[in-house]
Amino acid sequence: MASITLRQLAHSYDGINYALQSLDHVWQQGGAYALLGPSGCGKSTLLNIISGLLEPSNGEVLFDDVCVNKLTPQQRNIAQVFQFPVVYDAMTVRENLAFPLENMRMDKPQIKRKVDQIAALLDLTNNLDRKAKSLSADDKQKISMGRGLVRDDVSAILFDEPLTVIDPHLKWKLRRKLKEIHERLNITMVYVTHDQLEAATFADEIAVMYQGKIVQFGTPQSLFDKPNHTFVGYFIGSPGMNFIAVNLKGEALSQQNTRFSLKASWLDTLAECGSGNIKLGIRPEHIRIVEQPTDTSYSAEVEFIEQLGDHQIVTVQFMQQRWHIRIGENQFCDPTQVHFELPQTYLRLYVDEYLIEPESLAADKTRQGGYG
């Protein structure tokens, strides 16, 4: 096992455009982490740099404070599980699992003991003497995982969207199995996915990537409660956070002559930022529908209402933008127009796409190089 440190790491495939922007990050030894983001955000590039399949254009990868930039995947003792199962179809499950240990010239009794241990962990014991080609895709992917787990010297296991080809009804079983394996073996694991449910189920902490950067790193709950970037708010949640661009006029935020509540603590912050790119964000779960208009409520035209079992999603047109409001399964909602309030407790303020909190303004400006 190893801690993994990224120091001023960046990568460009053509020497001009950077698929991976300069970043510094640390994954602690024995942690379960996810790299989450849409296609093209740089997460697979980052994973391949960590594994040694790709050499970075700039910066360093360190395992336990030792630079490994020039080391091969074999020298780094990295196990990588890809989207499509990599197995030897002509071999039995037992032979597949034993293959890495045989290459290490381990004694046969030790090999048998390790293979039996990992097969039991992955629910493959009953298939040990079957040819791999006769197994389902999810069992083949278990073999791929097992080939990494069977080695005692592995520094980390990297998963590159390993459940892509798995039937949807089997995915939850494999996600739970991966979590169980981590809890039992305490191996450093990094899991790449575009699926927020997979990331939240597997990882203790998630790195959300956007346009080649890690824009936030934290627990699933912290990503939901306080998205550090508008993309995180949009990407995390189902549906994601609602946003509206606003302007600072005097001591109020407004849009199209509509005023929005402004915390007193935000005024000095906004004045100091000096940027015109200001947004308010709130999650659909936190918007409160009211029966009658009030001094603090807003009105919107209802587009449609989706019944989703234990809740409803009300889609509205608000200030020429599509917003979503989540309400209870039995809560009544007028099908044409709604009135709603935006509780200040749940409103989030963003400047230049980053979350602003007065107490962290100085730190934010240092990290981002200022505003505007």
C-alpha cells in the first residue's frame, strides 16, 4: 500500500492544449477514493499517469514521497482494472488468479492459499475450476479485480470505470463487494467513474473533476451540502442545483427587477471581489412551496410535474430559466403556477463559479489567484 501525491501535475497530448491542468493532491495510504466527472474532464488521463501508462508533461507522481515518474506500472506495483474485463479465456479462474503469483515465483502452497482467499472474498470459489470464457461479464470483472488483490505487494488498485459493461441489476452487488474488499484489506483504491451513485457508494472521499482540474475534494455529503464550484452543484444531485445569475445593486442582489435575499455578511465579500460574475444557487430539495404569495416568495410557471415514487419533481420556468423543485409524493402542487420561498440557510453564493463564504475569502483568493 502507498500514499499517492501529485505535485504540480499537468499533461498535454499535443504540447499546446492541456487535458490536465496543474494540480496538487494527496491520496492517503489505505483510503478509498473516487475520481468523478463527465467524459473528457481528464480523469482517465490522471489515472493513467498514476499507473505509469502515461508520463506527465509536467510535475511529479510520488508513492510514499518517492518520485515514480520514470517507473513502469510493474515497477510501481500498481494493479489496474479497466472498463472491459482483461482475463485469459482459455485459463480457469484458478489459473487466472494464480498467474501474477506464478510470475513472482511464489511457492505453490502459498499460491493456493492466496487464490482460495481472494476467490472466497469475490464469491468465485464455486467457479475456480471453470474456464473464464464460460463466465458472465460480472464474474470476469471479478477475476480482473482478483488478479490485483491476490498480490501482497500491490501499492494501489486503480479502477477505470470497471462497471461499464456490467448489467445494471448486478452493478449494486459489485459496488458493495468493492466496498467490502476495501474495508477488509485496507488497500489504497482510486475509482474513476462518471456516475455519482457509484462514486458515493464506493468512496470515502470524492475528487470532482471539471475541465482538467479537481474543483472539489470531499465526502459525498460535503459535495452535496456545500458545492465549491457551480459545476459540482450541477453535477451532484438528481436533479442538480438550480442557479441564477444576479447583479449587485446597492445592498441587494437582483435580476430583471426581482430582488433576492442577501445575507449581511455577503455585502463586504461581494464588494471586495469586484467581479460581475455572481450567481445564487439552491438545491431543488431546499425550495419551499407556499400556498399563497408572501413578501419573501417568488412565482414561476409550471412546465410539468414528474411522479417519481417517493417524491415529485416540479419543473418550472423562473426568470427565463428552467428550475427544478423537489416535493413529497403526496404534496399538492398547482399544475400551472407555483409560489415558493428560498430559505437563506440553503442559498449559496458563487463568484466566478466558486463558492464564496466570508470567512474563507482570503484563502479562496490565494488559491484562485483573485477574482476576475
